Amino acid sequence: MISLLQLRDAVALAGVVELQALSRQLNVSANLLTALLERLIALGKVEKVPEPTVKRGCFGCVVGCSSARVCQRRCYYRYVA
């Protein structure tokens, strides 16, 4: 189990971090992280940010899409000092 302080520190060290990358780094499920991040957002310690600007595929994903691929937006978070 991860604490809010550990999660806050991990986000602060990363700068801007994607939810899935954070999940892999901390070895915690994305659903649990989402709940904890929402709590940190409510406390004003973390904020959700728009995706960094990179070259995008047809529906906004980093990799070009095919009609068979389902594209999903990624969630990014950053520490608020």
C-alpha cells in the first residue's frame, strides 16, 4: 500500500508524470492511484495538467492510429508547491 506522502513525493520528483508510468514505477494499480491523486488534487497538492505537446496521431495519441485501434487520452499530473 502506498501513502499520500509517497505518491506526492513521486509526482514532485517526476515533474509531470503520466498515470500509467506512475503506476509502473510505484507498482500500484492505476485505479488506486487515480483515487489517491483525486484526494491530492482536493488537498491542492497535485494538479491534473494537459498532455505535453508532441506530434500526434489522428485522434491525439502519440502513435499513429489505425481504424482498428482504440485511442485513449492519457492523464498527466504535476506537483503544486
